[in-house]
Amino acid sequence: RAAAQTLSSMEPEAREAIGPLRTALGDTDSAVRALAAKALGELGAAAAEAVPDLISHFNDPDPGTSAASSGALAKIGSPAVEALLKACRSEDARVRMGAESALVGMGTGAREALPLFLERLKDPNVLERRVAVYKVGIIGNGDPRAIHALTDLLKDPDTEMRRSAAELLGSMGGAA
């Protein structure tokens, strides 16, 4: 555990640690798995080869490891986007949630995911739409497609959707 904790605080030049950290993701101790995921995230895009390993931990029995994996993927950034978009189509809800969380964690760095969340704004389930509106606002901040979709939501029959759309448009400032 101490070794994984030390590796999680190392500078990005520690790329030679990627292999051992990927191995540590399979440790029996959940704290080691979570710290290994965190350390991979600290390496950023250099840890792109670990993307499939981190995605596989969205199903980890330990919620802390799942969350650490999602956070790590957000920090890895654009090299993870394609795999995360694929994971968003998984039959497994935990995989979808982990992937979406990582994409939202990237913010506007995950613009490629914007069409996915724009489509979810049309979901007949209002709860799905309420979640999607925030994802559109974060990933699409300042993007004309997001601004248009949020503006359209100001006419939504659901009060919460209208409130959320107004709030997100306001947070975009001059971009909206």
C-alpha cells in the first residue's frame, strides 16, 4: 500500500511506473487498486495505455476504486475519449456511469461526447434528461450546439429542465 501511495504522488516523468501501476490495479487490496488508478491519472496522457484497464475497474467491487478509475481517465484526457464513448454504450449501468463521469470530468476537453449527451436531452425519461442537461452544460460550455439545445430547453414542459437550462446558460456568460 505504501508503494502505491508513493507512486501516486510522483511527478509525470515517472512513466516507467505505468507497467507496475497497471499490475497494481489487480491487487487484492482495494486501497492499492484505488491508489494505482490515481497514480495513473497523475501521469496524464502518458498513461494512455492503461485506459482499458481503468475502464474495466468501473465494475470494481470497491466504489473508491471505481471513482478513482473514472478520475484517472478524466486526467488522462483526450487519449481516453474514444474508449469512454464506447463504454457509454455498454449494457452495464456501472460502466456507463463511470465513463460518463470521466467524460464530464474532462469538461470541454471531451467535446466529442457532446452529441451523445445532446441526444439524451430527447429521452422520454425526465430523470435521464435532467442528468443529461448538466453534462451538456459542462462538456458543451460555450459550444453553439449546447447553447442552442439549452435555449430550446427554456420551453421544456418540466420546470426543473427550464431552471437547469437557464442556470447553465447564465454560467456560460458571454459565450451564450
